[in-house]
Amino acid sequence: MTESTTIPSDPTLDALWLTEAVRLTEEEASPLEDSEANRRARATGGTFVQRLILRAHLLGQRDGLIEARRHWRQGATLAFWLLAFLAVLSGAGLGFGALGDGLRPVNVFWALGSLLGLNLLTLLLWLAGFFGAGRSTSLLGRLWLWLAGKLARDARAAQLGPALIILLGRQRLVRWGLGTLVHGLWLLALSAALGILLALLATRSYSFIWETTILSSDTFVAMTHALGALPSLLGFPMPDIDTIRASGNAAQGLEAARHAWAGWLVGVLTVYGLAPRALLFILCFWQWQRRRQQLALDTEQPGYALLREKLMPATERLGVNDAAPEQLPEPSAGHLEIAGESAVLVAIELDDTRPWPPALPETVRDAGVLDDGQQRRRLLEQLTRYPPVRLVIACDPRRSPDRGTLSLIGELARCAGTTRIWLLPAPAGDQLDADRLDDWRQGLDRMALPHGERSPLEWLETGHE
């Protein structure tokens, strides 16, 4: 039966990704056997890029790359959820570590450092990699590819990760995609820290202090006001000067002082921790969505340049130079023109002792006997352009069902609506070998093709038994 192929009409990320993976696979190893895929891509028509995408899809279906891509996606998704779980767990640990068990006063600046210190350091490293040589982005990309590949557990996915990086790199999408991931994970971690912080402040009583040996109280007053200025504009409380000075000597038991310090700590975490990560996450995600629409293949790559002549033959690219004549010449003998509603009979490698073809009605076309590669290629081209509704393939079961013959049968069957295999009876005075006939049946059963020794010509003519 004709293989149902669903290909997006526009070059989508998945289609371009698969095409790049096929190119890398062929460059790494050797060109794939692609005669059928090239033929079907030429028959479908379209631009060179559309034909490249269809060819890659057909090869990906045959060689398992599409299934490998699904496994790679599953691995990448699992890796993300593992990282997200670790981010939430780490954020919750930061929240607990910042406030402690409530038995001792909380040093507000130590608490603030534990909540925002690592976040600030990684943010500076990301910015340095983003505006600099991009080494941190590259390392993170390699780590992500490694983790996704390990979790995919599919050897066929070896070129999928590098192909995705190469494709996305043309629009600088790697940094935006990984930026979305990194800032999203930090947003989860800081949100978890804020949630734990609010839960602890709501259920336990904490006192806040600051301590110093060499700095003056004026330094901490200035630091507190500088950090709390922006949060105070958003409605978060700010400790007054007397409260700040008093907290340096001993923990303040006054409820107003505890509320002021708790609100100040939550406000600083929200404004200088969550807000920058949220803004960067939105920016990276927006750039990812915008630039993803501009993805395209680099058809000047050597791997694609070699395919141009196969997928865009010179005779096809020349176009029509002369006006069509009033009457077209009749097809010469041996050139089969098959209509879309036709039924076709074809035989494979029959010897001269067997009379062929049998008597056929006018509605059934005889495609002859395929004996060499040129005949096969010509018939496959014609069947691809004009697929018949019903196809009968006659085979001589006295021959061994080698891999090449079964492969040809499979290609022919994919060019027709419904296919049946006719295992011809032995000529008079001859006898079929039972083991060889059983080999034919097993091979055709593996291909899920109906077969039998009884003549299927009535079915070929009418579609009924």
C-alpha cells in the first residue's frame, strides 16, 4: 500500500532539524541509499528546500531517525523536569537556610547573602558569556546535549544534538533557548525560596540583627536604605533609622521592628532576585519565539550541494522554452503511461520458458518483466508519478527471495494503493521447492503483503475476488 506521509508544508523546526541530522549522518559515515526517497521527492515537486525536507523525512522514517528524535525529546524533557525538581529543592533549602529554626536571631545581611549570593554570581557569569565569547553558553549547551542524549538511550540519536545546535546557531537561537531554560530554572528556585520564606515568617517568630566589628552603624543604615529604596516604592516596608541602629546592639522584640525587617527581606529578594530573572526569562522566550520563525537551511553546505542535481535535475530546472505542439506524439513502446485509476500487472525476472503476459482486459495495464536496473528505475518513476489503485507483482518462486528482490517488491508496493503478490505456479513438468516457497511466504509476511499461488487477475480487474 502507499505509505502515508504527513509532511508540514512549511519548513518547521522539526523538519529542518531532521534534515540537518540526515546531512550530518551522511557526512560522518557515508551517503545513504536514497534512490527511492529522491524519486519520491522529485515526483512531489516544490522548491529545493521542500524536496530536501521530504527526502530527509522519508530516510528518517526508514532508518529510525524520527523515532530517535522522539526519544531525544523525551530525554530532553526528562532532563528538564529533573533540573526543575532540583531547582525547587535547592530554592526551598535556601529559604530554610536563610532563616534557620527561629531559636536564634537572624543576621539579615547573612540571610540576604545566602538567598541572593549564588544567584547574583551565576547571573553575572551568564551575562559575561552572553556578551563575551559565549563559552559558558557553549559549556551549558554541551551539558544539556550530553544529558538529553544519555536519557534518550538511542544510538541513532547521536547526530540529533549536534544538528540542533548547528541549526539554532544560525539565528543565535542557542543562547536564547538556553537562556530561557536557565532563567526559568532560577525563577523556580527563587520562587520556592520566597514561598518557604513567607511560610516560615507566617508560622514562626523571628528576630533580626546585624553585626560588625570594623564597620559603623551608619554603614548599615546606608546599605539598608539603598537596598530597600526600590522595594519601598512598590509598597514593601523599610526599617527606620532608629530600628536599624537598635538592631545592631541586640535583637528587637518589638513587633513593628520584626515586621519591618521581614518585609524588607522579602522585598529585596523579590526585586533583586525574582524580578530580574523573570524579565530575562520573558526576553529570552520572546526572542526564541521570534527568531525561530526565521530558521532556514544553509543550502550552500557541501552535503546539500551534492543533492541539488539529484533532486532538481537540469532538465527539470530548464523549464519550457517552446510552445506546446497541437498534437502530442504517442508514447513509444516500452514507455508506460499509467492513469491514477488504473490497475497494473508487473513481473520480476521471469525466464523465457514461461509465456507472458497472460490475457488481460483493457482496464489492466501490462508493465512487462523487470530484468535490469534501468527498467526498474523507469517503472518506479512512472508509478511514483501515476500511482495505480491496484498492483499485482508476479514472481517466480523457483528463484530464491533475495534481499534485492524483496526490496524492489517493497518499493513497488509503496507506489500503489493496494498490492498483491502472485507466486506463479511451476510450468508443466516442473515442481516447486517447498523450502524455497516457504522462504517466499515468510519474507512477504514480514512485509505484510498479501500473496498466494491462485491467480489474482480477477481482483486486479474488478477489485473483488
